[in-house]
Amino acid sequence: MATSEDEYELRVFKPRKSHTKSRNGCLASDTLAATELDLLARYLTHTSHIIPVDDVDVYALQVGIPNLAFASQPLMNSVLALAAVCRCHEILKLPHLTWSDWRQLEDLLALANSRYESSLRQIQDISCASNQDDCILANATLMVLYGSASHSLRIRLAEPSRPHGHLSMDLAPAPLQWTYLIRAAHLAYTGLLHCNSHDSDVDSIDEPELPITSTAAVSPDSGYDERSVESALVAPMETMGLMQSIITATSKVALAELAGRLQTASDADELAPSTLSCCTKAFTVLCSIFNVVTSAKHQTLRGEVNSPRIPQKSRLAAVSPWLRTYVARVTSAVPQKQLRRIITSFLNRVPMEFLELVHESVDDPMTEYGCTAASQIALDIFAHWLVLVTLLEDVWWIGGIGEWELERTVNRFKELHSDFGIECSWWPERMLEIRRVPLDDGEMTSVR
């Protein structure tokens, strides 16, 4: 009997499950249907080739992770989800999209989301199994890429020029979910690193807290991080376009003004002690990253950066060495020279309480005027960081996230704090307006 196209696609997106156990005890991957096999081939021949920046990345993404995925259902799901979203980005680059293209794009997004959700559920089931640590860490890194790529894609689909009648409403961007996925990879790494330590809170590795008014907080000579190796992470930047030049020229004054607002809130006792502490730590991290981004063109990487020393009794010590090295770089547990990793390390280095405050202030419609001072400072700091994220627009899995999130944060800030009195001269808003001015071709070079 002939099979209709719809019936065939239904079979493709709901493949028959296999119950074969792999050698390491993890349930083996689903029996892959035609679409999944095509996506797996695409990951191996294309997606894994347009992400790496060095040999460590190449081995991890092209050799190590695929081999793990063949014996790990959650990891295979993440591989397929990332490949599907990558294919969607390629479809959107086509000069003319047909109805068939839109249907394929929507189907691929549905498949990607389904595989992603399955991976989340499955990885939770094996999170306590020490013999699955390789799969857990590898999966966390792929989810970082998938989360950003999916969010970036949905932002592109939400552009006013897109024919929204072709796509389902559930394909709208999921605000700030991508930040949690980046943080999750960091928590997976530090969780395994400190598994056997006496410290139960693995998320307590914070930046040294500088006085708010300290000149060191905005000095180009500040170190990257107390875990830096002789502050040797800084390397020539991958981009030095007009926008970065403007940021470099104006950010020191902007950070000094932000420090003043934080100090004023502190002096007026407008913030609870815990809120003041997490915002101060976030400000310290912000200044450290700005120092690197705005002064990196004058620096060189001095020697090799070694991996952190792993205690013998740590669960991380049993993880494959290539994977330990790769995840340490992805999560910025070791100093980095890639612009995208330096900037996104903000999400790993600030206190979790700060990120939760930002999420409540931006995305919670119930947040109005109850905690004005706290949300004001949190959004102020977060908006300054998002200005740096806009420099990563040529990283395909980040794309327009920075500008989109910056616009949302600026609008939310003004909505909640219309009487704050700095709207006309607020630096993040000025940078957003400058970004909207068309630039000549070639002024912003590619960033990897």
C-alpha cells in the first residue's frame, strides 16, 4: 500500500524505540528514521565543522562527542536537535523561501524541540550515575549551542518582515532560557569537580568582591578572574569593528556612572544585604570582562594556559581527559582568548541570585514597582553586559540575540523605572540606538 507524505513524515518524527542496552549501561539511541539519519550525517559533515576554533574543539565535536552519542540516547538527541536547528539557519539564508521550505523549517524545529525535551528528561535520569559523567558533560555543552542557536533562529523568525502565517505561534522566542542552558554547563562541570568536597554549594565560586568605588573596578589593568593563570588569557581580538571601537571609547565612563548608581543605592539602604552583595559581585564580573574586551587588542597570550588541577577523588578526574579540557574551555573554567567565550562567561561567573533577579525583572509580568531598586540595578548591570553580546552577531548560533535582548531589557527598564531620570543618557540605550544606524559593508568583521 502506498504511504502518503503525511503518514511518512509522522513515522519519521516518531521513530520506533530500541531497548538495547549499551556497554556502559545507558539506553542506546532510538532507531533513527530517514530524517534523523540525514541530520546525523549533516552534524558529522557540516555542523561540527562550523563551530570549532581550535584542535581541542575539533576533536571534541567531530570525534569524541559523536562516538559518545552512539551509546547515549540523550546525547544523540542533543546532536540531532543541534543539527536540525543548524539546518533551519541554512534554510533562512535561501534567497526565496517556498511554502515547502517553510514547512520543512517548521518540521525541523518541531523535531529539534522534541529531541531537546527528551534529552532533558533522559539526562536527569542518569545524572547521579558516575559512569555517565562523560555523557552528562558532553550533553551540557551541546545544549549550550542548541539553546543559543534555537533562540537566535526564533528571533529571526519573529522579525516583522517574516511571513508569520506560515509558522506556528509556539515558535516564538523563549526569553532568557538560553542563559540558563549556558549556566547549566558550568554547573555540570563544577558539580563534578566538587562532588566529593565538603562544600555542598558548588555554585559558590565567586569573584573577589571589589569596593564599588574602587578605581580597580574599572581599570584596564584589572585581572580577568582570580582563577586566571597570571592574567595570561588575553589575546588579540577577532573583531575590531566600529561598534567595538565606540564601546571601547565610552565604556569606562559608563561603568563609572553605573558604579555611582550602585553606590547610591547602597548608601541609601535601598537594597537588601543579599541583593546588594550579588549585584556588587555581578558588577565586579562585568568590569572584569569589559577590561578584557576593551584592552585585548593591546595584549598577547603569554604561553599555554594549563587545565585546572583536578583532585584525585573528584568525579571529574574520571572524565575523559579530552572532554575535561573541552568543557573547561567552553565554561571558561580556564582563561579564554575567544571573544564569545570571554563575553558569555559573565553568565557563569555572576551569582545565581543575580540571574534570578534579572529574569524576574525582565520576564515576570507581575514585577512592577514592588522591588524597584533591586530590579533597577540588576537590569542596569545586565543591559551593560548585553551591549557586549551585540558584538557576537556574526557567530551563527548567537546572531541577533544581543540586540534583541538589549532592546527588551531597555524597554523593561524604562517601563519599570520611568522616573529614574537617566533614560536620555543611559549608555545601554545609546549603544542600542547606534547599532540601529546602518553600517557600511565590511565595517564589522567576522567573529568566531
